[in-house]
Amino acid sequence: MKIILALAIASLSMSARVGILAGPVMNPGNGHVYYLLSQNTWSNSEAEAVRLGGHLATIRNAAEDRWVFSTFAAWGGALWIGLTDR
């Protein structure tokens, strides 16, 4: 089963539409597929990730953290992941 995860560049913008900046990109370490989404709120980014068939990423270990950083850091900005305080 392919797991689809998304990362979104964090923003204070309230735009209702999220766009894909990069992806799909497969992490060879875990087989998960990632998309980088444009700037938006956490809620809008999660909704777009669900529309893509997944959720915002959950970073499960140091190797995944390093892979995400090395793959998407060039885009700049902080990234939303699935962590929430709801």
C-alpha cells in the first residue's frame, strides 16, 4: 500500500486553494510519497493533502526527518507537518 504524505510551506495567508510545488517524490527509505504544497494555513494544507489521498506528513524517525529536510529545504520556509494541537 502506497502512503501519500504532504508537506506545506507554513504561512499566515488564508488562501483557500493550495497548489503542488513539488512531487510526487518517493522516499526510498520508507516507500512513502510526498508532495510539497504552496503556502497556506495548516487546515487548508491538510484538506489539500486529503484531496490528494493522504495527510500532512508525520515524521516518524531521524532518517525520515533528514530525508525530508534534504529533499525540500531548498524551497525555503518552515514546513507544516501533521502535528497539531487540536
